[in-house]
Amino acid sequence: MIIISQYDVLVDIYAHRKNRRPVFEERTCYGQLDTIIVCRLPPYQLWSPQAPLTLVLAAIRQTNSVADPQTGVHHYKELGSLEMVDMGSVQGLVGRVYNRNQWAIIDRGGELMKAQFINNDEVSEVEE
């Protein structure tokens, strides 16, 4: 069974410029959910509080999808590279339909399914 998911990531728009300070922009992506990995990490001095930490990661094979300018429906022909993302950024599962030698992504989630990214600088200012 193929599971296609929608996930949100922050992408450095200047990643190709080595010495430029990163500027991140939020992007919604689609991909085939390959594996869910649970990592249990022991307590460590640098973490606050010093308690065990559990990371849940998703291995997702990207779709190289392009949105149709008239309908906004994303289409793709093949899958791209595999990337690891925090499972918290996976917003939901979507459907797909094969039509005219390509896959169309059926996303019924709308704008309500969005990840919320928190800037660590803003959080530390609020806590002080």
C-alpha cells in the first residue's frame, strides 16, 4: 500500500549561497511515507530538563509535484529523494489518482492543516 502524506518544512531560500545567513520559508510538500522511526535518547546534560527524549521521525520519499496553475491540483510522475522529517510536521494523509500518465494529489485538508514553526529567539524572549 502506498501512503502519500502532506508535510510542512522550513527551507533555506539561500541554501545555495555558502556564506549567506539562512532565511527560512515555509513550504508544503507531498511525499510517500516510507518508514516511521522512533528514537529514544537517554538523558543528557545539554537537554533541558535532563530527562530522556523521544524523537519520532518520518522517512518520506518526496514527490516532485507541480501545482496546476488553473486548478491548484498537484501532479507528479515519479518520486524523488528520501528525506527525514519530524513526524510533527506531517499534517495528514492525502489521496492520489492516476490520470494521463501522471499522479494527481487529492488534498482535502485545506489551510487548516498547517504546522506551526516557533522561532527559538522569540520563545526565549517570552520566557525571560
